[in-house]
Amino acid sequence: MALYEESGTARDTRMRIVRAIVDLGRREGIAGLSTRAICEQVGISRQAFYYHFRDKYAAIQWYNRIIYKELAEHVGNDMLWSEAGPLMAVRTVSELDFYAVALKTDEDYNSLRFEAARSLYESWKDTVRSYEDFAYTDHFDMLLRYFPRLGVTVVADWVRDGCCRPIEDVNRAFAAFLPEEVREVMDAHVTDRRSKLIGGA
């Protein structure tokens, strides 16, 4: 929740830092990119930078979590899985500049993949646990915990390969790892919510 509780000004500054990292990293690479260069690009002091992030890698992780959390919050709330899959793929494509810089090394790849999977799991766990008529069990938690790791790997490999495969193929591969029990529970909630909204209109 902390990602969404920060002030607009703080978030704007963080976004400017990320954009500077992407812009400079595209030309110079991340490894040799200095905090000083980032600060000069953004127009802030080093003190201001360290107020927001401990280093450039923390900035990348923060934005990676933002991307996946914003995508995940719709699933099981106002969007069916079949509707969310294409949206997630399109959003990922829109962030290719970011990922082209962020996924340079195997270490970067594994770190971002882990953080994305954790962000999805935490978001979907909060969503399902908010269902009044559903008893959240250890079994369901296990399904929800491991699926994002597999699904994110599909997407991360696709991005690292330059998104050469059609989006439809990636959606099918991602969906293949989705446990049917998870799909049924979350889709049923969305369908029921839509029915109530229509009935109350």
C-alpha cells in the first residue's frame, strides 16, 4: 500500500528519476551510470535523490513494482482474467524502453522477475482476501503464490527477446500457468459484482 500513499510530489520526483535513469542508461548503460549524472539530468541534489532511493537499482525496482501492481489491481476486482491478459501484455510493450535498460544482465533479470512476481502475489492475495463470501486457505495461497513466478517468467523472457512473439502467444503461455481454481474464484467475483451493478442501475 505504501506505493500509493506517497504524496503526488514525491511520486512525480521518483518518476523523473526513473525517466532519467532510462534515458541515460539507454546511452551509457546502467552499470557505469553515476548518481551525479542522474541528479544533473533531473535537476535535484544528491541528498534529494537519496531521500527517495538508496541507489539507482532501488529506483528501477520501485518502478517495476508500480507497473505490475497497477496491472494486478484490476484482476478479480473489475476485470476478468481473459480481459486482463491482453492489457498486461500491451502495458508491458509500452514499457519496452524501461525494460531494455533494466534487463541488461542475468542478475537484473532475476531480481526484477522476483519483485514482479511478489508484487502480483501480494496484490492478488489482498484482492481475494477482501471477498466476503470466500474462505482464504493455505492451499489457495500456495496456488496464488507460485503462479506469478511462472507467468512473470514467460513475460520477462518475451521482453528480453525484444517482444518478437505475437502478444496472443504470450497471453496463451501466461494463461497456461493460471490454476483453474484461481481463475474461477476471481472471475466469479467480477461476474457477480457486474450483475449487482447492472441490477442496481
